[in-house]
Amino acid sequence: MDSDSVGDKGKGFKSGFVGIIGAPNVGKSTLLNAILGEKVAITTPKPQTTRTQIRGILTGENFQIVFVDTPGVHNPKKLLNKKLVETAEKAVEDVDVLLFLVDVTNRSRRDEFAIIELIKRLKKPVILVLNKIDKVAKENILPIIDEMSKMYPFEAIIPISAKYLDGIDRLIEEILELLPEGPQYYDAKTITDQSKENLIEEIIREKIFLLAQQEIPYSTAVKVEEIEEDDNMIRIRAVIYVERPSQKGIIIGKGGKFIKKIGTYARLDLEHLWGKKVFLDLWVKVLKDWSKDEKQLRRLGLTPH
């Protein structure tokens, strides 16, 4: 059988689904991008950037791992955040292995306690992944390992730096130890199952998170309305939804400068991704209190499927 094609690969081929779970802003999306060597999940310094379940696919000669990146698990108060936590929990129900990602620079373990309870309910093999080891002294990591190992019988504990790719190879080896033999689910060249629309929406949203301040990023959603593609160019029309008229003014900016900046940054990423010119037409619309409206959350694809 062609090594690129899907289907049964015979004895010795390992495959399965691996959920990446953790508190907000621990580096889940950075880890996924580091493993794949490609940007499939947006990353920003702000917490709760990831809103949907994102799959990244790593294929080797004798294996295929389908990683499921999830929104950060925390104690939510807003409807949007509750839906994000539901998305995370639903996404990892059927995985073969869980990666529980912990930020070693964060001294609070409040969110971790809640995740441990979720892990206990799921009854899956779990690898504890200690991220951001580049930011702390080695002697400070040992007490964290000791503390966390008392909470749950992890299959392995792997210290890593997703930013600097330290420990990634060992992590993949540990995952493969736990995965069953199985078929190849995706073509070997496929690295994500996200639609083109979803990738565009996420990249635009990433730029808003990177460029806008305070509550603005959390009050915005992006929806692609139209894509036209030929051999030389992709033309995209997308709408940035905000909750209040004042936010619309901020996103547009004086003389349209801010929305132009968002569009320029997003366009450069999209052109790099697809290797052709991109024309990005951005609009801003007010959708009053969309983050508190279940119907609008569903329309924007922000509820668990």
C-alpha cells in the first residue's frame, strides 16, 4: 500500500488520538505547533486564546498520531467560557492518551486540581508534561514533579520547553509506547483537519489578540463569509463581530488604521501558509452580547459538536 494513503498498514503500525489538556495559557497550542513543525494552532500571550477543538496530525514511517488541542480548562463564569470548557471535555472523551500540560512557572494549582478530577473520570492513560522548563532552575522542577505525582498515577512525567523544542522527541516516544496498533486515519501529507475557513478565522483572531488590548480580543469573533480562489490568488471576505458599537470603533481605528494593521498581519500569515497572494477584505459588525447568547455561539461554531 502507498505510504501516503489511508487505511490498514498491517502489523507494527501504531495510531491513535492524543488529547492535549491543561489550564489556560500553559502552552498547549505552542506544543502542538512544536510537535508538527508547522503552525496549525494560534498562539498569543493572552489566556483562553483557543476556542475550538483543533486537530494536528503527525505521521511517521510506522505511526500516525492525531493530536487534539483544546481550550483551557478552568472554572468558568461566562457562558462563552462554559462552552469552551465543555468543548475541551467533549474533545478528550474518546482519545487514546491524554497529555496533561502544566506550566512550571505558575505556582497556583487551582486549575490543575479541577483537571485531575476530569482525568479521574475519563480513566485514560495520562502523560504529565511540564512545560516552560527554560524559565526555571532545574532544582525547582523536582518539587513540582513530587507534588504532581502524588495527585495521580501518571504513565510518565516529561519536562519540556515547547518554545525551544526541548524534550519533544522523548514525549513522542512515550506517546508511541501507549498507542495501540491501528490504521492510518489521514493522508501522510495532511497536518490538520481544519477547514480553510477555520484556519483563516483563527489567524485573523490571533492578530486581534496580539494587537488589541484589554477586553477587546475576548469580545470579538470572526466568520469567513466568502472565499474565491484561482491559481494566483485567494480572495477572502471576513467579518469581525464585536459586542458593542464602541468596540467597533476601536477595531476599525482612526482612519481605518487598526483594521488595516490586523488585515496586513493576517494576510502575511495566509500568504506564507498557501504560497500565493491573498486579498483580505475585513468588515466589522456589532452582534450585541454574542458571547452570552447560546444561539449566536452555535452560529459562530463556539459550542461543542
